[in-house]
Amino acid sequence: MIICSCNALNDKAVRQAVAAGASRPREVYSGCGCEAQCGNCTATILSIIREQPAASGRG
Ligand code: FES
């Protein structure tokens, strides 16, 4: 499923970026080698970030 049509990011790419430690949409974009364009996908990316368990603990 395409999450970000501007950058052709699918949910798998977004989840991989989150699993790699991205905790904000802009970190997801940079983790995927792109940048936010229109911003329409930000809310969807945020919901994917919130679905995932925290990638790293404190400390
Ligand atoms: S859909 Fe992601 S920046 Fe436009």
C-alpha cells in the first residue's frame, strides 16, 4: 500500500524506517532517502509510528 504518493513510499518502507529508529515523520523520510513534499501522508506515517513498539529503550 502506498503511504506517500509524492515519494512512492509504501507501508513496508515506512515500517522499516520506523523499525530502524525513526520516531518522527521527517526521520522516516530521511531514512527512506527522501523528504516531505506535500505533507498529506504525515498523519498516516504518524499512525504507523504509534503502532510500532518503541525501537529503543532509554539509556
Ligand atoms: S504524499 Fe507524502 S509528501 Fe506528499
